[in-house]
Amino acid sequence: MTERDRLAERHMGLVHSLCKRFSNKGIDYEELFAAGCLGLSKAINHFDESRGLQFSTYAFPVILGEIKRLFRDGGTVKVSRSLKELSLKIARLNSESLQKDGKELTVSRLAARLNVSAERVAEAIGSARAPLSLTAEADDEGNPQLDVPSPDIQYEISERLCLRQALASLEHEERRLISLRYYHSKTQVQTAEILGMTQVQVSRKEKKILAKIRAEMTA
């Protein structure tokens, strides 16, 4: 397996965790996942290790950008014919594996069986519609459930990266206030003394900043 394939395999959980942030907002999970996989593919293509960044740090905004682009474009992801054909082959192999072993194949095993990269497999899985079911269960109306498990560590990474991005958008004094309150465990009174403000001013400003952070993280 190449390093590109390993990156695709290891970071599928990050794609899922970011997609979950935008579920129930008008676009099907499959569409979100397709956009997320496209973002992961772009991140792998353009990642430059010499810049000293961790791949997850670099990939996070790229994946997030593709998901947000989906909302701007009205919820459509263009899928090539070759990618659709590959997704059908993946569906067939997974179906055979489920019948034989009771579980679907991993991305790396699918890549080996189909003689393509894991990155390409990730794109194909994300592009699928009806041929690929994310779970075998269905609700009372017969609609497939889209509960896709992802490792907790990947969800934690996405939350931390999203928080870091939100904090970076704050003004210097806003970041300083949040740092004193939540990273240095200062009380509002202590924070007010350091910043030359009253406790009431700190309380009001803190509420506004937290609302700003929440809005940025859910935007």
C-alpha cells in the first residue's frame, strides 16, 4: 500500500466526522460524504510534507471547504461514468463479502481487489447512491438509516481543528479573554483585573465571544 493509500484509509473517519456536523441540514448524508471524499482526495493530491504540517491539519479545511461548497452549489456533486462503474463494482464485492464473511471489505482490500488506489475507492464509495447502502437497517417507513460509525478519535480531532479555526477568527483581545478564562482557568474577576475591565464587562463580552465561536463552528 502506498503512502497516499494509507492517508486515504486513515482519514476516512475524519470525513465522516465532518459530514456529521452538517447532517440534517437539507442535504443527504451520501452527498455530504461524496463531497468530503472529494476534499480528502484533493488534500492528498496537494499535501506538501515539507511545509511541516500534519496531514489532518492540512486536510481539515480542504474537506470542510468541499462540504460547504456543496451547500453553495445546491447539493450536487458531479460524478464521472467511470466512478459510477467503480462504485457498482465495490457494491458487488461488498455484497459478496457480506454473504461470505458477514462484513464489508476495507478500503485497502477493495483497492487491492480492483487494482486501483485507496483514494479512488474512497471517491467511488462517496459517489454512490442506491447501489451502496451505508447500513443494512431501515426505519419504520423503509428508508435506509444513515448512521455511519466513526472512530471517536477522528471526531475529537475534527472538533479540535474546528475550534482552532474558530479561535483564529477572533480579534486579539477576544482570544486573550477566552485564553484567560478557559485555558488558564481565571475567574471573571481575575480576568477583569488583568484586562482592565469590570466583571460585568467581562461577563457580557464572554457571552458574545462564545456565541461567535459557536456560530463559526456550525457555519
